[in-house]
Amino acid sequence: MPHLIYILKMLTGHLYIGTTDDLHRRLKYHAKGFGHRTTRLGGYKRLIYTEPFPDRISALRRERQLKGWTRAKKMALIANNPDNLKKLSKRHKK
């Protein structure tokens, strides 16, 4: 079953990364104050990024990867800026 990762911009300015197989249902869940502590306490402002995957395992791997990134690198991904992503990558820094 297809899954996706999503990034929410919180009212506090923080970013929340999650996975789901039903984005509409998941956003309603967050809007009602359920789910992860971050979304329960902070409330989200808007959905700012999604990325599809063929299965749950692939989506969870990507979620783990993104959670390890800096905010700047996440923002470059959201802005669809591959040049900046490359510059921010530790492997590509000189």
C-alpha cells in the first residue's frame, strides 16, 4: 500500500515529520489535537511537504533520514533546491 512522508509547519515554527497511508485522515487527526506530543501541544499551521513511497518501510526509512537532517537542509528539500541540499550535505562539504 502506498505511503508518504509529510512535513508540517507548527504554530511555534518547528517542523514535524511523519508518515501515513491516508494524509487527509492524518491531518484531521492532528487538527483535533491527537497524535504525537509535538502536534498536540503546538498545533500545526500548514502542510508544507509530501513525498510518496511504495510501502511503509521505505517511508519510515526516509522519515528517519529526514529527522537526522538540520533545519536548513530540510528547508532546502521543501524549497526543492537540490544545489543547496548538496552544499548542506556533510559528504559534499570541503
